[in-house]
Amino acid sequence: MRLIIGHPLSDDDWEAVKNGVTLATLEKQLSQHLADILERAGTERSVQSLQLLSWLIATNSLEIRYAFRKNGMYHEKIGILRDGENNEIVFHGSANESAAALLPYKNFESLAVYPSWKSELFNDYGNPFKQGFEDLWNNADSNVVTVAVPSEFYEKLIAYRGQQHLPPDLTRELAIAEPIPPIYTNPNLLPKLPTCFGGRQYALHPHQEKSLINWKTNSYNGIFALATGAGKTITVIHAATKFSEQGYPLAMVVSVPYQILGEQWVSVMGQFNMRPIKAFYSAELWVDRLSEAISAFLAKATSFLCIVVVNDTLSTDAFQKLLRRIPNQSLFFIGDECHHHSNPVWRERIPDNAKFKIGLSATPWNPGQLKNKTVLESIYGPVVSTYTLADALYDGVLCQYQYIPVPCVFEDDEAEEYERLSQKISALSAQDPNRQNPLVQQQIQMLAARRTRLIGALRSKLYRLSALILEMKPSPHSLFYCAEGYHPLDDGIGERVIDKVTKIVADNSWTVSQITAAETASERHKIISAFDDGHIDAITAIRVLDEGFDVPGCRTAYIMASSNSYRQYVQRRGRVLRQAPGKSHATIYDFFAAPSPNLLQNQPNIWRKQVATELNRIRSFVKTSMSPEEQELNVSKLVSAMGLGAMYYEEPAIDEEELYGN
């Protein structure tokens, strides 16, 4: 609460206050006035009132300022109330809580009330009062001087209450017959398990229960390497709910990489009766609310606190200061898509001594990333549970899929550019074998990014897509993963790759929308909703859909571009394979890039790694597809016809169980 109290002044005092002359004298008078009140407090009612006031101040829940006005007293009656959903009520008028004011046969008094959900009324009348209050609070009203209450005032009140931390007895203070239960015993304000979820009776899958058992065995720390769509979010929320049901005071903090992923957590939490504070978007929307919520938690006014924060906000000093107020023994920290925390800087930002801690990721680290593994394990502990995509397919947690590889060859100028980039990368790598020179490493990264864009933007991929689409009727729930930017040889002239793909799809009578970094969160939600409902047939997307979006309705995926990241193609595949009503299986078209046999023969050192990367992805997709033996035979014939047969069996597909060691 912020409270402004009027105090009378003479004309001479007014001028002195405006010039800052007599503030010290006034502060002394106010402190003495408080001392007199404390001494006169004799009745139980007055003692309880002062204890309530001191408790509010001790928990940082109340701030008071005095307003001084010339020729009289600031005596305006304004109240502004805001709830956890940012609904507001502004009232104006007599608000005394005396018998004379409340009883109908006494004084004639009234209130005007302006609720925010009546927007026209609120804009015309409520907002001016809100702005007026802010002007007063910030001492911006030319006719009123507002000053903070002296610190001595607060110190005396806190001393009056003593060292008690529990709130005062409101039942006695309000003198009512029926007791009011403390907030933390009200089941309507605490988490609870739903009876139904996703159209089915709510229950954890065996792999989710096993994850929680393993986590408990490891002193409530560890990483869950669970496949995309395997219920990582539900598993964590279930654990928090069970803790709360047992009466354990818990502050749950979920850190996510993107706002859209934060909104999805908030949506799921709502089904467990959780009301999280969203520490993203503008700080003005959450800083004060979070500070007050932490104060209430510390004062035991509630036993459950829930916060969803994006990584960028988590790393700020403002959030870190608030986070440090939460006792470690009550802190439950969850890092969703925790592979984003593999930089050592996160060791200082993620609370080391939190009693409960979980890192979530379908792919915590890629093969060969030992440094990332070391950092993540130092923050969250080891992988305590692994549930692979193959496991999820076998158990029916994800739906089966048909896999169709689509070979796409380099044209001559594209092959020349690929070889040129590869030779430059190789030469720079030889200059800095230990990766110590940041300028050289930056050049390598730029060249590698251009090479990746080239592979994703091959012209033959568009030709093959055109031929495929031409033979099909518009197919609802289709998702097209496109390369970023322009074809590197176009030098930024013409259309982006995603625009070319969108045009091919639209020209064949499909209704299609794009999702890129340019769309707002609201626009993305609308597009995905229309996609789920079947109002549009297809979405063309860049990397923005790799993490954080749930599109369970997707039946068909066209992977036009893939990086060499194992994580990326695992995430993309899992996003397509989520179960949905009426969805028996999914279909994945994988547009893979390959050089001609002559190129591979003439420049094997340049092309072998690129070919191996593509073939390794193909083997991984084939291994978990429908009818894998039949698919293996078909793919073997395909790559052999392209002169790649000998390489296809050189490297086995990546084993997730082996990679994450659990």
C-alpha cells in the first residue's frame, strides 16, 4: 500500500516547507505525535490496530507520505485498488469507517466507484484520479508538497511490534464472531492437482514419476533430459503442487528463454490453481508486485509463491536483488531449456544454494560439448532422468511418424561457394588451433553461418518443394521450416527464402501464414490458433519455432533447412510428434543437401563432413520412424544411387541414452 495523509499548515509554514526550510522541525513534530499515540494506546482494539500497522511496515508492505497544502488541509478521499490480474477499481468520496459514516440513519455520505472493466467510464473518470495520485506521490502537484515519513517514524512502529513475524490476529482486531482463516490455509489460493488435463483424467506417466523419484534421491537437484512433448512442464508443476499440499513453504521460480514460453508456463500453471507473477514485459508491471509478494511470503501471509521469469530479466540486478530475499530452504528453481545456461556466467545468476533445483531440456548438450556439460552439471547437478524420443514413441507418449527424405543437390555456383567458404574456414582454424584469438573465431563464425544459410537455401530445395506441392491437395496442419534470410549468392537482392517458400505454397491454393521474429507474441498466438483450428493450412517459419511453441495439431512437417545441431533436429521432430485428437501419425519430409558424386570424389576433405552430418540426421530419423526396417532399405537404395552409400554406414546414429548417461 502507498498512503498519502493530509497535514494542516499555516501560511508561513507552507512557504517554509516549499523552500525546504522547516522539514526537520515538522519531522520532529510528527515523530512526537506518534510517540503520544503509542503512549495513549490502552484498549485492546487500539493495540491491535498499531500492531497491524507495524506489521505492514516491518514487511515492507506499506509506505506513507504526508501532503501539505496552503490555506487548509489536503483532505481528498481517493482509493485505487488493483488485484493480481491487474483489474483496478478507483473510488472517490467519503470512505470513513465510523458508525456515523456507515449507518444509513447517521451522516449522508457516498462513494463513486470506477472499475477498469468498464473501460469508457474508467478512462473518463478513473484514470484522472490515478494520475492525480501519482502526481501527489511524486511531489509534482504545484499546490501540494508531499514528503516522505521520517525513518524514525517507521523505526518506532517496528520497535512497538517487537520481533514478531506473524501477522496480527485479524479476528480480534476486527472484533467479529466467526474466525477468518489465515490466507495460507485457504485451499482456493494454493496449488492443487487437476482432475482432468488435456481431455483425459489427470495422472503422471511412469517416466515422470521415475524422474521425480530419481530427483529426490539426488537431494532434489538434477537435470531432466526428457524428450520434447514428454511432459517436462507437468512433472515440475506436479512436484511443486505436492510440496504445497504437504504444507511446505515454497517459492517456485521458473526461468525460460523466451516470453512466449513463459506464457505457456503461465497457462499450464493456471490449470493447477497457480497464479504466477510474470517477470517479463515491462518492469513496471511486475517489480512492485513481486516485491510485495515476497514480503507476504516472508511474513508467512502465504505459503506459496510462484514466479515465471525470462533469462534476460533473471540476469538483471533488480531481479537478482529480489531473488536473494527468498530463503534458500524454500526456493525451488527451475531452468527450462536449461542448455541456454551453459555459459559460465550463469553460475553467478542461478542461486547455488537453492534447496530444490531442476534443469529441463530434451537435449542438455550436443555431442562433443563437454564444456557445456560441465557448466550445466555444476549448476543443476547430473542428469537424473533420461527419456528419449524413442522411449516416448514406444510408450505412445508421442505419435508415430512416416519419414520421407528428399535429396537436393548443389548447383555449380553453390558448390563453388561452399568450397570457397570451407577452405577459408579451414585456413583460419589452422591459424588459431586453440581458439584463443577472438577476432579469428568471429571470422570463422561468420563464414560458418553463411555456409549454413547456403545449405538451407539451395535452389534445388525450392524446385523439389514445388514438385511435391503440385501433386498434393492443400493439407491442413502443415509446417514448413525455412532457412534464414536470403540465398547467400543473391547478396540480399530479391526475396527471402521464407518468402519464396510461402509463395510456392500459396500459389498452389494453400492458405498460409508466416511466423518469424518480426511477428509480435499476440500475432503468433493468433496464427497458431488459426492453424490449430484449421482456418489456415500451413505455417512457414524460421528458427523461432524451434523452442517454446506447442503446435500439437501439426500433422506434416517439411524440414527445408537444418543446422548441424543435433539439438535442433531433435527439437523440431519432437514438436511435430505431439499427440492431438484425431492425429494417428505424422509425416516428415526432410530436404537434405548432397554434392554430386564428382564433387565428393574430387574434394573429399571438403565435402565428407557435410555429407556425414546430413546422413547422420537421416539415420537418426529412420531409426525411430514407422517401419524402420523398410525405411532403412529405401534410404539405403536412395543414398547408394547418389554415390553416398559407402558413407551411410560409417557412423552410427547418436544414442541419447549414451549421450546423457542415465
